[in-house]
Amino acid sequence: MSSRPSAARREDLIELADWLGRERFAARAKDVDVQARFPTENYADLHEHGFLALCIPQRYGGLGADYETYCQVGRRFGRHCGATALTFNMHTCSMMWSGELADALPMTDGQRCLHEERRAEHYRRVVQEGAIFAQPFSEGAGTVTNSAPYGSTVRKVDGGWIMNGRKVFASLSGTANYYGMLCTEERGDGHRPSLRDTQYMAVPADAQGLEIAGDWDPLGMRGTVSRNLLMKDVFVPDAQEMMPAGLYIHAVMGWPHMFFTLAPTYMGIAEAAFDFTVRYLRGEVAGAPPVKRRMYPTKQIAVAQMSIQLEQMQALFLRTIAEARFEPAKSERLRAYAAQYTVMEGCNDICRLAIRTCGGHSMLKSFPLERMYRDSRCGALMLPWTAELCLERIGRGSLYEPGEED
């Protein structure tokens, strides 16, 4: 079973993450963004310092971090390179979902034994080989929203599964060694598929029938390289399952915070935008005119507004990650939606205020604020917890108890 790291161990990991981001990732972030290329050098650093195995239990050779520790680490990475932090989330969640999250799910003894065997091999690939896992989710129009089944499908055959379909905005495309696919099992006999039929498995990047398609030239988060994945009769061995068949629905229903893991990236970006604003107004940003602007009341008031908003975001963020667990209370579930909305929308608002407060010179691409603003706009659009879906669930969840209808 997963265990919670000591406070000292957690602080050590957070401090190391902040050092990596500050000393390594920040210097590469501009080039990654301009070229819309994957931050390969950053991932070499992540592997060297053990972070690819952050949420892999120590008995498998990993760092043994829990959910809350991951969120704090991801937040630090987000301060320095949004694309690295966001793709690191996709990789780390593949480890976390099959680790801490799966440990809490109801399984038979047989399922747990088989899961232990299979995840050990996935973990070995990461620890020993530096394997990178992606986690494609979106499928375009009509994509799953935690209630409808996935359009991508798998059919059981001897020794494995046959997969067909597509994923869009598949981060790490062309770089990941394995793609953690969520697909709907085809059962036939008039069976109407639902989210209960979801299978979760790792597809090797070199699998026959797997193709990467489409161009990549987006507004922000350009280094995620999130192109399309097309699957045509891809054979996936049974051993590639990331979670026992039929267990994913229990994760969705019982571990809602599993989808909050995108928020740390944007919490970090918001903090970085505020820090930049303070240093810029103090005349301390390298490459900017060494002119202090802090004496103007309009600037002081704007910074105060940003500070208040950031404090609110941080308080809700910290409470939410501390509450993450299997089968949280209704109030904790609704608070997770509220935190997601607050962080994702608040991050872009902080960046907007930063640009307005610092002025036109701060928008030059030689400074990171312009990139932060573009990256920040992407957060509220990301499934499965888009800003609109969070509002819908907060409203309905507040007014209805389970099973109530009008």
C-alpha cells in the first residue's frame, strides 16, 4: 500500500523541484515555447533526479511521494516552465493512478495480485529505463465528461485487446514511450456501453497501427506537443493493463481529486506572474530598464489586488489537496470543483493583471510574462474539469442529493 512521506522528506522533494525549475527549466522555457518542441532536456533532468518515479512506491525503486506531495512538486515546476509541469502531470498520473489511487479501490485478491504484477513491470520501465508515459484523454466533439463512454474502443481477443479510435490533444505525442489509453470495451450482444466498460492500458509507442497525426501550433502550452493519436486495430497485450478491468469507474466515482492534478501547474504559473510583477516594479528584472515603478499608487493598488486574489487561490488549493482521498465528503468534492475553477480562471486573471500593471514593455517575448499569459489561458479549457463543467457540477451538486430528480 502507498504511504505518506515524512514532512522532512516532502520538503526535500519540493526544494529539489524548485531548484531544478529555477536552475534548469526556466532557462529553456523560451526556446521550448518558440519552437513548440517537447522539453526533452528537462525530462533528462527529471530522470536523473528521480522525478519520473516521484509517485512510484519506494519498494519499486521510486521516490514514494503521495498525492499532496506531487501537487506541491508540480506547482514548483509550473513556476518555471508550464509545458514541463503539465506534461509531467500526464506522466506522473499514470504512476499515481496505478499506485496510490488503485490501492484504495475495491479489488478481489486475484485482481490485486495481478495488478501488483503488472504495475511492477510498468514501474520497472520508468525507474530503470527512464520510460515516459502519456495519458491521452480528450477525443474531440462529444468527448467523455465522466458520464458518457469513450469513443475509442477495445475488443477482447486471446492474450490481449484490439484497440481502435483516436485521441486529440494527446500531450507528449512522439516522445512518450507508452500511452495510457482509456477506451470502452466492446461486448456485443446488444450491450449498451457506459463508463463502467472503460479499460485503462498502456500502449507502446511502437505498436503496429498506432499513428501520430496533425500539426501543432497552438496559442499556449506549446511544448506539450499535443497532436492526435490514431489507433487502427492496435493489439495490446493483457500485461499492458494499467488498472484491472472494470476498476476505472470506481476511481472516477470514488477518487474525484484524480482530475484536480492539472491545477498545480496553473497555481505555479499564477505565483510566477505575481513574483515577476513585484520584481518588475522594483526594477529588478534582468533585461528591463532599471527603472523603479513601485512608488505609484495605481501600481501599489494593482499589486494588492493581485496579492489578495493569489492568497485566496492558494488557500483553496492547499485545502483541496490536503482533502484528496477515496470517497470524500460531498462538501470536499464540491470544494475540489470550486478549487479547479478558481485556480484555472484565477491564473489567467493574475497574468492579465500582471501585464496591465507592468505595462507594454513586459509583453516582449524576451520576458516570460507573455508566455505565462498564453499558457494560463489553456487551463480552463482542459477536460474533464473545464470551467463550465465545474460550474455545472457545483450548482447541481449544491441543489440535489444523489438520486434526486425533478
